Amino acid sequence: MAEQGQLSEEEAKKQLGKFFADMPHPIPLILFCEPGKNEPFAAGARQIIRAIRELTDKVTLREYTLQHELAKEQRITRSPTLVIAPDTFKIRWLGAPLGHEVQTFMEALSIIGYQEPGLSKEAMKVLAKLDSPRAVKIFVSPTCPYCPVVAANGIRAAVARPDLISLEIIDILANPDLADQYAAQSVPQAFANEKQIGLGAQPDELFVASLAALEPQRVFIPDSDAEEIACDLVIVGGGPAGLTAGIYAARSGLAAVVVEKGVLGGQIATTPMVENYPGFTQVGGKTLVDIMVTHALEYVKIFPGEEVQTIAPGEVLTLTTNRRRYKAKAVLLATGAGNKRLGVAGEEKLAGRGVSYCSTCDGPLFKGKKVVMVGGGDSAVTEALHLHNIGVEVTMVHRQEKLRAQDRLLVTLHQSGIPILFNTELAEILGGARVEAVRLKNNQTGEESTLPVEGVFIAIGYAPAVELALSLGAELTPDGYIKKDERHRTTVPGIYSAGDVEGGYKQIVTAAGQGSEAALAIFEDLINPYWTVQKKR
């Protein structure tokens, strides 16, 4: 007798029968097996499929050996391999749906039979923008209770975009050599185009975001179709100043949004390791950004990939981006600073072809190759050490007779043995299709030399992003930063600034502090606008 609250076996079969009967699409299965090879998995696959076929004729099964022409046509080399609905989708199961994976298999039949991916609206938006193929591999184990979540996400994505997404669900017990090859002894793990995109269970939005980006994503930011957004404050810039301002503004009761044209986190996102942020002895730059963004999302909406093109002044400020309009009572410019260029011959021509401003982004491409790092401050030394640690043969080039970096960094640099060319300027970057060499000049002797290299990394400081401020008529300081008062007010009413765009110490904690100060000042000013008081006088 069945326990209360549980279905009897007969009732369960009846419900499953109705479930399959209502299914609009048949599900053809092909099982490829080699006699005597992984036989327990092959037998397990046959058993589960046979049990389902007793309930419905919507599921059909054909079985072939690996020597069959069809196996050769589809390049199937592993036994057992289960191919699911091959005329419509590109989904394969290397192994058998045993243990916890029975749940995955049943969900796969539901998704494919009804051809309803079951992804969230936001996840579907991400997949709709996909424009290049993704070959997905998901490593699972019958004993893993978390694997069905990730495997089901892979199936949903493959059904949603059969034109671009292929999927292999790989049982690590049936395929230990593949698990070793991909270092996937810990499951679930997901790969796309041979790059790891996930370790552990992920919600569907994070899975598809990682799939699209071809790297693990820890934060998912929903897209918006709104053509116009009204709010109290628009924060332009998603670095530490902008994100902190968003938190403080919202906690003060302001309706605030953050708009970022580039990478959230700004320069931190490309910093290999942060060692001076309170609360963390060491933390990866990207990890710190993810923490900040996740926190900010609790309070404000973030709009990445949007560039503010114009800001129209008035009692209500109108911002136009490449995607929509914003109406706001105040604007905070936390636009930060970008990498300075050397301005030498060959720099622009070879940008992206050996010339780089980000060792974290591009360093792995130069493993085992010779490069130069131009600069002498904290950033240049940090990036040179990062390149050295990942196997790049790096030489530092600095125009002064000593480096400006912190003592702790200099000690590490000395211990690394990285060569340094002092009193040396990079005069020209040489190469045709990509960097081949640099022309160097000793500014003490005037002597010139050519050094064969395959990469040039440049870290010589930052130029403030003040274009929007200038378009509004805001004044700048003699050094080219936004001029502001002690409350972060610019010379234009209703426009504020915070972070590196103001100059001063370019530190994460400084930018975050300025963001909080600016947000609190804006809150107080919107209650009692200082520009209105000034007019009355």
C-alpha cells in the first residue's frame, strides 16, 4: 500500500502515460554501443528507455554498433552514446541516465517532446543575441544531486537555439579519460568551445550568460526594453565610485540607476590581484567587482553596455544613450579614467595585434613569448609580475632612473628577476600584421637599439573621461580633471562627480568613499536644491 501523499506505482504509470500522450512531438533515440565496452552503462540505458517505451510510443529507439555507417557519419566513437532527436537537435549523452541523471533524462524528454525550453524570459533574451556556435560539454555523475540542474540548462539552451548550440552530457564514470582531459573530476562542470564556463550548479540566467560570454559569470543583470526611464539620479559609470553611489543613493530613498558603457568595475575588473582593499588580504579584481555588483543590484538597476551620448540640461535632465532615454533630477559623473597612450609610431596600427593595455585580458596569449612592459608605477609593476607569473618573458622599460611603485611591489619585482631598462624610452613599435620588435632610445646617451618582441604592454597612467562634463560646459582643473567643490558639485547645477574623474588618489577605497559622499550630498541637495537658493539670492 502506498504511503499517504505518495503515488502508487500504477498511478504513477498512469500519469506518466498521460504526460507522454499529450506530448506533441515524437522523440527518436539512437543508442550506439560496442559489445563488451562499458556494458553496465549500455544495459542501464536500455533499461530506462525500455521502461519509458512501455508507457508511450512517442519514444522510439534504434541501436547500432560503433562500426555502423551512421556512427561514422556522426563521428561517434564512445560506447555508449545516446543521441536524442538528431534530426532536430544536436544533443548527445555519453554514458547512461542512471542515478540522479534519470531526473535529467526525464526532463530532457519533456523539453524535447514539448519543444518548450522552459528558460526564463531574460535567459531567452541572452540566447536570442547569440550569433556564433557554442559546442557545450557538461560533465555529470549519477551520484551528483546538483548535476541535473546544469544538464537541464544545457538541454534547454540546445532546444532554444538548435541552430547554434550543440550539447554533450558526459558521464565521468563512463568516460574517466575525458574527465581527466578536462580536469573535471568535480561535477557538475560546464564547458563551451573548450572553455570552462561553470563549476557547480547555476541558475539558467547565469548559465546562458556564461555560455554567451564564454567565461564563468557570477552576476546576471536583466535587460530592459523600456524606451524611457524616469528616476531621481542617473549615475554614469559602473566602477567602485558609481556602484557605491548607487547603494548610498537608494538607501537614502532616491530612485537611482547606474549606466555603464564598458566593463562593470572599471579598472578593477582587469586587475589580477587586489591586496589593499579593507577586509581582503588578497582578492582577485574580477571577484571584487562581482561582489560589488551583486551588492549594488540589491538596491539599483544597472544598465551595462549603454553609452551616454548626450545630456540635455534643464529642471529635468535628459540623458540619451545608444539604447534609450533617461529623465533625472541629478546626474553623477563617475566616468573614471582610461589608459593613456604613448603616442608613438605603430601604437595605433598594432593595437590589438600585440599592443595591449591589459595584462589580465591579453597576457595568456603571450605565454612563452617575449614582451616589454612600458611604465614605472604600481600598475606597470603589478602587470609585469602578472605576466611573469603566467610564463611570459617580460622586460620592463622605464624612462626614469628609478621606479615609482610601492616598496612591497619593488621587493617582489626584484625577487622575480624581471629585467628593467632604466632611462629608456620606447620610440617606435615595429611590425606588419602584428608586433615584431620595438625601437628603444636611451634618453641619457641618445643611443638607439632594436629589441625583438611579440608584445608591447603599456601602463603609463590614466586620462580622465571628461567628455560628458565638457559637453555640459563644466569646468576642469589645470590637470584636466573635473572641477568640483567639497560636496562633489561641478560648476553645472545638478551635475556631480566622483572617483578617478576628479583626480587625486586613484585607489578603490578612495573612489568608493567619494561615491558615498556624492550620493549623500545629492540626496540633501534634491530636498533643498542649492541652485534654486542661489537664484533667489
